[in-house]
Amino acid sequence: MSILEAIILGIVQGLAEFLPVSSSGHLQIAKEALGVTLTDNLTFDISLHVATVLATVVVLWREVGGIFRGLGTGLLRGRRNAETDYAFKLLLSMVPVAVVGLLLRDELNAMLASPAILPIVGSMLLLTAGLLVFAGRAREKESRNGSISWRDSLITGVGQAAAAMPGLSRSGTTIATGLLLGNRRAVVAQFSFLMVIVPILGEALLDVVRGDFSGGTGVGAAPLIAGFAAAFAVGCASCRFMIGMVKRSRLVWFAVYCAVVGVATIIYYFA
């Protein structure tokens, strides 16, 4: 993989991670278009995801800092507060994707390397489009007090685990799930972007421990760094943009985009 190809893939990841259009699906489409073949797709993809996770922390630094301060205060005093509850809700939401990552990592990697990956991606993009259409019509429940519930945290986490399928947007699925459950849009957007931090960083740490970043991806150090930097820079802008879009309830245009790309991907494969 060249440095330019890595930068292009990083830009794709940075844009698509926060927009509800599936970063994993677009990465596979971009790799196909560029003719990039890797021995371990997941490890390279995770390195780009780490970059966008760091972009999330930068953009939502005030919220992340507030959670940590409140969590520290609550734990030191041995008392529950809003921050301790929010932190543990985030942890609860991460359980389903952790189970999928630990049990199905090899199967997911094999799927990404499959010659039939494009119709899978196309089908999942169509599913993403359907979810966004329904979510765009969802109404906030008056009973909601501005915080996501324990039940909704877990259900949203199941949505994140399902989005391990390439082409099924993680942000699109989690945002749609939260909205369909009746949560407020600003609450859902923030929770969706924060709930991915620990799983991605944890997976990256496991790759380091396993030695998967030592060159087994077929990517040199320079392209890996270039792709990482591109994903981080674009991710910062994309995260801010998407939070505003969710608040303004303009998800239908992303649904149209996913539907068009999904159909085009399937037609391209079978043509």
C-alpha cells in the first residue's frame, strides 16, 4: 500500500465514521476501487478507527472530561451521581460488541477478505438506509428526562454489535436505535460517539499485545501513520458536523445516499 492510498483510505474513514453511511463498508469499497489487498484487513481498519476515536475525544473533550471528573468524585466519595451512572451505562453498552469481537473476530476478518464482500456491503447499506428512514420519523418521548436509560444503553449496545457487519453503519445503527427508543437527539448523538471509544482502543491494545501491528497487515509504517493522520484530521470535522445534523433531524439524505451506494455496489459486483 502506498502513502497516497493510505491517506485516501484515512479520509474515507474520517468522513464515514461519524456520518451514518458505514465506514467499514466504504473502506471496503475504497480498497476495491484502489486495488488494495491486505493480509489482515481488521488490524489496518482498527488503526484508522483509533484515529477517529481520538478525534471523538478531542471534539467531545468537555463532555469526556466532565464524565471523568464526576466519576472520580463519585468513586472517591462512594456515592452514585449522574456521571457515575453515565459512565457505567457506557460500559454496559460496550458488552455486546466486546462479545462479538472476542468470539467472531476471525470470521469477520474472513468476511472482509471474501471475494463476495461487495454484495454483503451493498445489502447492509440498504439496511442502514431503512433504519435511517424510520429513525428520521421517530418522536421523542415526553417522559425522557434528558438521559439515556439502562435498558436503552444495552439495546443501543446490541445495535453497535450488529454493526460489526461491514456496510451496516455503526453510528447510523446506534443513533437510529436510540431515536427509535424515544431518546432525545442530542443525547443519542453524544452517547453514540462516546460508546465506541473503549471497544476500539481495547481492540487496538489487543492487537499490540498479539503483535499484529508489527507488519502483519502488509502496510508499512509510513502509510500507516499517513492514514492515521488523515483519519484523525477529517474525523474531527466530521464529528462536529454529524452532531449538528442529528440535532437538526436531517438523516433522510444519508438514507438516500446509502440506498444509492448500496444498489450501485450490488450492481457493480454482478455486472
